[in-house]
Amino acid sequence: MTEHIAEVSACSVGSCGFNHDGCTAFGITIGGTQDHASCATFIDTNTMGGLPKVLAHVGACQRSECVHNNNLMCEARDVKVGPGREAADCLTYEHS
């Protein structure tokens, strides 16, 4: 089991309520479908949410086929979220 908790080092999704010069959610969940990973914590809103400073980490990863996934935890050094197939994709995702 991993002892590392991947931080969210970058988020370029301008319409997310948690993105204020970085992700201010305490933790995000990576979801999506087979061969595609998205940020399941993404909320398309103008309302500002989250913590007063950037602390986000990946709390859980549902993409068990990702090379960084170990027991539903992300072992990547860090995770970047940005537009892709959906508004907020995990850009660090790599299919094994």
C-alpha cells in the first residue's frame, strides 16, 4: 500500500468552484470511465468553495487501470487537472 498521497499540483479548469489559483478542495476523487479519467470533484459553478488556501490531494482514484493506481490510491508524484474530453480531466492518467 502506498504511503504517498498525490497532491493536485495544477488545475486549469476555470469554471470549477474549487479552483482559485489552484485547487482548494481538501481532496479530490478521480473518476471517469474505462480509458478516461476525470475529476469527479469538479463543480461547474461561480460560487467559490473549498478551503482558504491550496491544499488539495487525491483522496481516491477509481481508475484501477491507471499505472499510478495502487489499491485505489494515486502513487503519482503529483496530479494535474485540466480540460480534455470533459471539462475537468486527470491529465496525469496513464492506462496500464
